[in-house]
Amino acid sequence: MHPSPPATGAAAPSATPEIAHPKSPRDLFVSFTFLALQGFGGVLAIVQRDMVEKKKWLTPEQFLEDWAVAQVMPGPNVINLALMIGDRYFGLRGAVAAVAGMLTVPLFVILALAVLYAHYAGNPQVAAALRGMGAVSGGLIAATGIKLVPQLRKHPLGFATCLAFMALVFLAIAVFKVPLGWVLLVVGGVACVWTWTRIPA
């Protein structure tokens, strides 16, 4: 007996990942508060894991695009990202709730830690522990960057060109000590214009 052919009218499964949504501005406030409290040494790795992999409020492509915009805007990039995500779902109320979540509770934690640090700053063990946390923070940022690289395969410029831009930025900042503002203006400007010309109208 031969298997029956598949129905011709069946809809093809969608390749677009399902996106969830925050339930309310309060949900944004609570979520970004917990994000900020976890972000010792940098919150980038935590934001990517929570927003994309856990809550699924953003696709990997959306996160990469929003993070790029947050990087070039004035101010702390993670605050800019929180503002954009909040505004996307609830407008001004969402933007205020997300930014307040990033700042309110962590502000009191930072003040308490600052008092403790001022008291124990001269302790060699404390200084050594902070240097160790710096190495961990570098690992977190590097791991997040590596996880975002595969998303560049879908970029209009092509994967090889994106890798070339990454290498150019690394050399400019790490080797030749070019100020970040000039790197964003020149390399970022060229990348933006080139990408714009490659996107079909």
C-alpha cells in the first residue's frame, strides 16, 4: 500500500520565529529590574539571553539591529535598548517603565556597594577580587559577541564583508587606539551607506 500524497492545500510552516510580548508596562519594569541586578560587569550578555532566548521578545536579528542603534545613540547603550523595547510595545509608558526598571532599584544597590567599596578599597584581597571579576566580564561580552556573529549571514552586505568590518573596527580600537567616536563616524557611516545601497527599494 502506497502512502497517500500530502494535501496540496496545507499551509507551509512559517520560518519566522514566534515572538512573545510583555504583558504590561509593569512586566517591562520588573523584567528590566532583574536584568539590571544580574548585570555585574556588563549587562549585554544577560540582555541577549533574556530578551531573545528566554522571553523571546526579540528575534536574534531584531536584537542585533536594535543593539547597533543603541550603540551609536548618546548615553548608555543598554538604557537606549531598554527605551526602544519599551517604546515598541507600549509607547511612552513602556519606554519610561523599562528605563525606570534599569535604574531605580540598581541605583540603591550601587550606592550601598559604593559605600562598602570606599571602606574596603585599600584591602589587597578586594582589589584582586575585582580584577578577577574583570576577566569574567570580558568573557561574558566575548561570548555574547560570538553568539551574535551567525546572524550576520543574513546581512545584505554578506557574511565575509561583515567579518571584514568587524576586523577593521577591532584593529582601529584595540591596535591603533582610534577614538570610538571616529570609528563610529567613519566605519559605521560607510557600513550604513553601503548597506542602504544594497537593500532593494
